[in-house]
Amino acid sequence: MAIPKLPIGEGIEKVVNWIEDDFGILLDIFSDVTDYIISGFNDTLLLFHPIVFALIIGIAAYFIGRKDLKLAIGSTVGLLLIDNMGLWVLSMETISLVITSASLALLIAIPLGIVSAKNEFAYHIIKPLLDLMQTMPSFVYLIPAVIFFGLGNVPGLVATIVFAMPPAIRLTTLGIQQVPKELTEVADAFGSTPWQKLTKVELPTALPSIMAGVNQCIMLSLSMVVIAAMIGARGLGYQVLIGIQRVDIGQGFEAGLGIVIIAIILDRFTQHLTPK
């Protein structure tokens, strides 16, 4: 006797339709707010002349990198190369989308990581969800994102948040779980409240692991820019997509090089922000 097919797909479709029907107003508000944030961030970045912006980033890289002259020069030259290729506006759109999506992902991921580390029941619920989020093909996230938010930057942002959260949650959980018991026992002996113990002992000790999660979250957000372009997200990813559609090697390579430059700069910045 053949086992009947389980209606998993139909069930997920019903859930998605239920969310769209019953929470449409909230989804519209979220879409308007996030689109306003992305646009505002992008407009702010475009206020600066490319040369001025490149110099500001170079100076910031010098001090953040603990007077690393190579990082400062590399960041400045990389940004000027992006401007020289005529990709400045698209690059600022990409940076706006990446920073906004990574920031929202971290606002969700770090608290979830803390809860997961502190509560074993929550850990056993969150862990399989993270496995699902990390192994599910990223294109699958695009379908409900388009249904809920249409085409544009917002669905790209939502899909990016889902894709980029898992490593930040995992590394936050790992960092807090690896805090030496001696430190927490000393905090308890001095009568620390749970909040004091978390903010004064556990989070500072786990900060290197948490920052590694921040770095991975930003890198994964940037890796989604091309995929997000398939549902209307603007920026360098859209330029790569056009290059693929037109089989234009030069256009695709230049846009890809711009993404690589931004990725290297963001990676080096977050690495140097991590305590040694």
C-alpha cells in the first residue's frame, strides 16, 4: 500500500496566504519603513563626492586598522577604482542594502543567540531552524518575499536577513556557552544580577566570537546582492544580472569586481573591530 503524499507544500502555501491576508497592513508598514531607511541611507552616502568619501573611508581604515597604512591605501584606491568604472551610484545602493539588512539581521540574531545560550529548551528549538535556514537553497527565500512585499529592495532585504542570520546566532550562542564557569561563579559570588552578569561578564568575554558572527553576517548579506537582484533589488547585483542576461563579460566582471572590493573593505573593517 503506497503511502499518500504529505501536503507539505500546500500547507506552507496556506500559511503564506494566511500571513498575507491577515497581516497585510503590518507588512505594508514594514515595507514602507525599511524602504525609507534604505533610501535615506543611500541618499546620505551620495551626498559625499566619491573622492571625499574614499578619503574618509581611508582615514577611518587607518585608525580602525590600528594605523595600518596598507588597509587605508587599499580601501581608498579600491573605492576610487569603483568610481573610475562608473559604478559609484550602484555601489552606494549595494552598501545601503547590505548595511541595512545586516543591521536588522544582527538586531534579531544576537538576542536570539543569547536566549539560545541561556535556555536549553530554546536552544533545541532554534538549532534545527538554523539548520533549515542554512541548508535551504537561497532562491527559495525569494518566493514568499515577493508575495509579501512585491518587487524591489525590501523583498531582497528580507531574503538577505533570513539568509545571513544563522551564523550570527550560532556564534553568539557559542561565545556565551564558552564563557569560563569561574567567571560566572565570581559574578554570582559578588551578588550580580542576571543582567549585570550578562553585560559585564558574559558579553565582553564572548565578544570575539560575537564579532566573528557579525563579520559572517555582513559577508553573507553581500553574497546575496546578485540573488536579490532577481526580485528587483538594485545595486551592483543588478548590474551583474544584466551582464549575465546579455552575456556581457566586461560588464559582469566590472560589477563583480566592485562587489569584491566592497566585501574586502567590510571584512577588514569588522576584523579589526574584533578585540584581540
